[in-house]
Amino acid sequence: MFDLTIAVPDGAYRIEESRLGAVLRAQWPRTVLVPATGRMATYNTGQWQVYQDVDAPVLALLRMHVAGDAVDIEVADERVAAQLVSMITSLPGFPSSGEVLLFEWAPSGPAALTAVMSPQDVLALR
């Protein structure tokens, strides 16, 4: 199981939930958002549950921080993880400056992400 975080520790870039949802649903139409409630709504907007098919188990879980400065990802498959990270780097306005970091992926520490990385580029960071 991979527990990853894509975060913007110091930069101005923010991930827009509507755009994240659009790219997830474009790839996996059965993706649903379960909105956060109670105290959890203070920290994240909810949980995106990514399904391959109707009766299939959850492929991935994503939680976006309320401020739009981070996305937590839980996924079992390395290739799906790389695909998800790649999709996020392809969101409009994603910076190429390296201000967005991927945590818990590379053994050497946080990895800098740039705009429009392919899944192969993400896998190469490991």
C-alpha cells in the first residue's frame, strides 16, 4: 500500500477540487466523492473513491486538503499511483518550478514534481 502526499509547502499553486474530480472521472467514470462532515470537514473536502468497475474494490482513495495545498493518496498499485500523480501534474496551471512535492515515494525524500509528467516520469522518481 502506498500512502502518498502531493503538497505545495511554500508556493502559491492550489489544486482545484473540481478539476481533480474531472480528471479522475474522465479516467474512471465510477469515481465518487464522499464529502467530509463534522471535524473532518475542517481538514479535507472529502474522499474521492476511485473504482475501476461497478462491483470492483476501491482502486484508490484521495483526500484533498481544504486549502487546496495538498492531496493525500492511498493506493495499492505502483502503476496506478504513478498514473494518479501524472494526472495531477497535468492539471491546468500546474507549476514547472518544482514547488509541488511528492512525499513518501522516493527513498531519498520528497521528490519535486513538474508540469505534465508522464506515469513513466513519476515511476523514475522512485
